[in-house]
Amino acid sequence: MGEEYVACVRGGQSVTARPPVFSANSQHVYCCCGTTVRVYSAKSGRFVRTFSGGHVGFVTGIALNPRNCFQVITSGEDGNVVVWDTEGGILKTANLGESLADVALLSTSQRDHVFCLQKKSTDDYSVISFDLASLTLSAASPSDKKLSSAPKVRHLFEMPEPRQHRLVVNNTTSSVIACSRRKIFVWNCNQRQLTKLQPQFTVTCLASHPTQACIATGCAGGQIKIWYKFADGSDQAESIQLHWHANAVTDIAFTHDGAYLMSGGEESVLVIWQLSNSGATRNFLPRLGAPLKYITSSPTDELTAICHSDNVVRMVSGISCTPLYAIGGLLKVSSGDRKSNRLPAGLVTHHAQSALVLNGSAGMLQFYNPFADKSFFDLDIVCNNYISPSLEKSAPFPAVNLVALSDDGLWLATVEFWERSGFSQEQRLKFWRFSLKSGQFKQVSCIDQSLCSPITSLHFQPRSNELEGSPDPGSNGHDGDEPMDVLEEHDAAHDTPTRALCVTSYQDGVYKLWSSVAVDTSHGVNVSWKCWSSTHHRHEAIAATAFSADGSLLAVAYSRLVVLWDVETGALRTTLIVPHADEAIRLLTFGCQASSRYLLASTYQYLITWDLIEARVVSTVQTSLAVLTADRHSPYIAAVSRATAAQPHTSVLVFNPAKKHVACQAQPACKRAVVGAAFVPRPQPSGDDASAADKTKQLAAWRRKSELFFISDNQKLYYMRPSEEREETFEEEEEETDKPSLLAKFIEEKSETVKPVWPSQESGQRQLTAHNLLSAPAHTLPSMKVLCNTFLQSLILPKPADES
């Protein structure tokens, strides 16, 4: 039996769940990320370090110590308040019991106040405070990370669930402010007095002026109100109103000099208000790509950090008001319909870059390095401006449904689909070529397929020499962050890739082969794509397609049949049939390397394996799979089970069909449905990095060349690690089980040759077996030598048990 593994989160952890915080010298940016705090360089956006070990729940707030620029304070859902030094060491820790939603600090002449927003119940919260000096180190050394004695906590006031779960402080009035939907709560620390303001609108966000007795609030209608004289104990404060946003204002922030107010919302536009006695003038930074969540200005006002809903922190220059770079890992794909698949393209492997290609922001693809947890390249496919869903409810954004990438990384094919109520559907097939000169993908062909039935599959023909001749991913110090310029085996002077072939299948049963051709134009020789051949088989619907490892065969699945076509000649080579009635094929893949002679197909209830050399079924296992994928660099295949009502958790199995060997088993692996999986080639260490090479050799055989990644419907990316390293997983503790899955049991059988597995020989199944054999088309059946024994056994009555 294979080694037990557990699923660990590699990417998808949000870095925009809470507002980021700049360091006192504006050199670093602190971002909450799960149970840790990630530190990035404010100049380049590169990852610096992680604050870990202080929280077991999600980090909910970050604040700087005003009196000590080398200390950072965080709060968490576990009720812990942790004081860190800027190198990530834990100085002080205290547990306040209840879950904390935010933390803020206010320094007065007498003491340093720590304010926490504490969750009492689902709808009830309270604001508490304590002195920072009351946090003392425990008797043990700080490296032991033990809790110090709980500080003396003062309960200031209670309130309904706050907007943004956020506290702000006003240094001029020595006040802490929070807001709910209909009230603004102001606690004056000097007078120990609570003031409640009741605006005539729904409050969505709150900000405090750094040098004046002034606060600003955003509302659901798009207005911004600036409040003066709010902390004098009066329920009526003076206010002025600003308005530009058409939708709710999601966040507002003052610059540190107080001269500007920045606001953002669903429009993906940063609005910069210049405040003056005569009024306010505004400037805009439009087309930021995704709705804004949080805005933070650096202490020097040279940088502004903007958090977006797609899990990106975009850094903007405070001087020129231009985007500089983006911080973030795996981008989150937003969708108005929660039931729709947000990742219709699944996971596609970029072999030349050791990267994954998947859906990104609306109408875009992201190229993601899973080994560095960094999205290093975005490609706009549909080239449409983002439109807020609340403005255009009847016009959904075009979706990139299918993506294919050639093994050498030079060709990219995409299918975009746009379906609008009251209009005919639009469907476009686009081919993109990677330019070695510019380091970008450029569109070379756009083929309108609106009059065709929907495209169901898209694949490039693999070429064995492309993987063998292409440079090792990650060689020469390449870590995935640099531009994609590692394809030196092609003629860089002419920038002309080799001939490529691509297949598309349609719901009406037609599949087309597309070929790249050279076209003479007035500007020279260009490359374009044309339809090379179009084929259908008895007008049956196509369920799936797959190329063999060497690209010579194309397998096309029609319901219960798999037809193998010769790619070059278009001749029908052979046909295979699913040995189960009323079972339609859903997934199809060829094995690679030593397993290239095997073809695997998955139906709703079975996984069937054929030996193409002997033209027979070698195994059939009762299981329902969501994803079936093969490793191009090894003989291993990964199968991910489908989540059902009876078994809500998915399991992952990696096996070698050639040796009937299970290499990895994780059951259960993920609590959510899996929508994509792929093997990514492992970056090869440089020649002088002996430690990295030794570490790779210590890995299991199936992980030495490639790493398996799979993504769930909540857009979290997982990878597999041995069960003894369970502490690295973010998944909750699951009940241990030593019971192997049915698929693992079957693959681990001792018999080297597995006979075809047909329906059982019980009396109720004999007639069904004979019916399946006689009703199937003759050209779809295996040789008579294989069928004879099975057919005769279906006609023989079983011997009574009482006879001797």
C-alpha cells in the first residue's frame, strides 16, 4: 500500500482579508495571511519574512507601537494579542479569551492604550482596552512562546456588528472610533465619555484624520461625509458631503499629512480628493482591474497600498499616482453566481516555466509559480474593461472557459464564451504566440465560433522532443519571477516556432484539427492558424479527447466508445468499448513514459484502464472521479475522487498503472470539491546547489521530477506531503483511517496480469452481459479470443451449491 500523505495549502491564502500596514520607515508592508503575517519589501514587493507561531487562529489586525518603531502588535481569532519585533521574534503574548476582530494603539502623555474589538456573539461586539505596559514577559524566555499573565482589561462599550470589523484612533482628540450600519461610536479616553452619532445613511467604512479633530465615513449610496467636532459629547456634529461613487464606498483613507482623502469601491477606481477650505477637488486612477477593499498610505505618503477583491495588493506611487507593482500570490476569481465554476479552465501546466496557468481576474489568465507562491504574469484574453456587476446585471462578463498550452510554451490557445440573455451566444477561439523578443504572448489568430456548438475540449499535440530538448525549468537561477525567455532552442533571430497542432471538440460530435501555417504578407512572413481537418463519428456527441504521449494517436470518447485516430493520416486505428452498460465516459487520459501503453477513462461510477498493445481491458474499478491527470515526466497518474453526499471529503491517489503500484494516498484530502489538478515539473537546482539536489533525491520517486497540485472550488491550492509532516497543513485535524480506498486495493493486487473485469456472473447479470456483447457495433469490440470465454461463461448456468 502506498505511503499516507496529507494535503497542505500551497496558495490561495488571502493577503487582503485585512488592511495592510506600513512600517514606520515605509520600507516594509505587513499583510495578514491566515495564521501568519507576511512581510514584503515596499520598494520591490518581494517577500521578506513571515511572522509565525504567535497565533493558532486567523490574524485579524496589525498595529505599530507609536513609541517603538521596532515593535508590531497583532490580534487574532484565537483571542491572542502578540507583540513582535520587526525580525519576527515574539516578545509578549497574552490571551484575552474571546475572539478578537481588530487591534489599535493610542499613545497619550500618560500611557499607551491598546484597543481591541472583541466578538461576544454573532451580532454583539465590545471594545476593550488595556495598557501595553501591563503585558510582561513570562518567567520563561521569550523563545518559549508561552503566554504571559492576562492584562487588566477595561470594557469601554458594546455595539452591534461593526462595519469592516475595524477600529480607528484620532490622536488629536485621544479617541477611538468604531461604526455599525447606523451609528458611529466615539470613545474619548481623556473624558472617559461615549458619544453616539446617528447618520442618516448606511455607513460602510471609517477613517480618521491624522492631525485634526476630523473623521470621514463612506456610505452605501456612494457619498462620503467628513465630520468635525465629533468628540465634544454632542450628538450633532458638523459635516460636509462629497459624492462621486455610483456604488457603495468600500474604504477611505487620509494621507499622513492630511491634505488628501482617498476612496474606492466597486468601480475599480481610486478617487483622490484634495481637501481645502474652499472645497474639494478630485483626481482619478481608473481601470485598476478589480473592486477595491482597503486603502493604506505610507508614513511618508510616497506609496499607497490598495487591496483588491482578487487577492492582490497593488502599490501606487503617491507622487505620480501611477501603479508600480503588485503583491500577492494566487489571484481570486470573483463571480456573481456562487453556483457557477469560477475556474472553468482548471489547472494547465506550463512545463517550460514550472508554473500553472489558470483563470485570473475577469477575462484574464494568470501564470502562477506554485513553488514561490507568486503570480508573475497576467494575460488579458477578452480585452474588455471591468464593469461592476451591480451596474450591468444583464450583461455578464466574457469567460475564458478553456486553455491549452504547448509543451514548449510557445503556443497558447484559449476559448472565450459570452452568453447574454436575449442575445445569441458568442464564442471565440484564439491562438497566441510567445515572442522571445518582447517576452509577451501576442495574439496571432482569432476565429469566431459563434455559429458552432459549444467547444468542450482543447488540447495541443504533445511532442516528445519538446520536453527533452527544452531547457530545464528554473535552470540558470530562474525562479519563475523573470520574463519567459528560456526557450533558446528556437531561432530567436526569426522568432518563429515550429509547426504545432491543436484539437477542438464540439457538443455536436465534430472534432477539428488546427495547424499553424506560415502566411506571406506585405510586412513579411507571419504565422497563422487554419482548420486542417474536421471529423465526426456517426454523429455522436464527444465526451472527451486526449493525445497519446508521443502525439501520434488521438483518442476521442463517444459515450461508451473510445475511437483511436491516427493524427497524421486521419485513419481510424481501433475502437474500445466501456465494459459496463449505461456508463458514459467523462474523463480521458493517456499514460506517459513507462505507462504510455495505457489509456484510462473515467465514467460516473468506474475507472477503466486499457492496454493499447494488447487491445484489452486490464482493470476496472468502481469509483467516481472529479479529475484524472497524468504526469508528462513520469509514469504516474493522479486520480481525485468526486465529493458526494455519502462521502463529502475528496481523496487523492497517485499510482503507476504499469506496475500496479500506489505511490501516494490521501483519504480524506480536502473538504471541498476539487475542480482541477496538474503535475508541475520541479525546478532543477543549479549545479553548485548541492543541498537542493540532495533534498530532491530524498523525495519519493513520484515527486522527484514533478509535484502534484490540485485546487478546490474555494480557490485554495493544495499539494501533498507525507503524513508525518502534518503540522505544515492548514487543514483541520481529520479522523485517521487506515482503511484503503477501493481503487488503491485494486491497483495493489499481487497479480501482474489482470483479466478483463466484466459485470458479475450472477443470474441477474448474465442476460445483461450477453445483451451488451451482441448489441455493440462489431468494429468496437475487442478480438474474439478475448470475448469467447466471457460470452460462454454468461450462458452457462451456475452449479447448484448442494451438488458434490
